[in-house]
Amino acid sequence: MKIKIKKKVIDPVCGKRLDKDYVSRSAQYKDHPYCFCSPECHYKFIIDPEKFDKPRSVLIRILNRLIRNNRIPNRKTV
């Protein structure tokens, strides 16, 4: 089955923004398409898709990645 992919998507495992031309893997879960930046992220999702199905968990991973990359200040340093 062909999965429709938007122009810009977010990897639900690591929170990276992906262009649809650079999607490594994709999967369908609960009638929703998910795209991944690498086979590792795809594998983590396949093992436990329920963990990554919640929008809040994706937002938390994105914020944590931004903090790690020093793009937003950590709450402890503010």
C-alpha cells in the first residue's frame, strides 16, 4: 500500500524535521503515516509504536533535542 507523505514531516522517534524526499523509511499505524530519518528510528517505532503515537511525546522529544543542541535555554539555567 502506498503511503501519502506530506512535504515536511517529523520523525516521531527522534523529532527531526524531514523533507519527504529524504525519508528513509515509513510505516502506517492506526491509519496514520509515520516517516523516519533512519532504520534505527523505524525499528524503535516498530518495537513499541504506542510509545511514539502520542503527539505530546513527539513535542517533548523535539524540545529535548533543541535543549541538547543549545537552541533554547534549559530551564535549569534560566
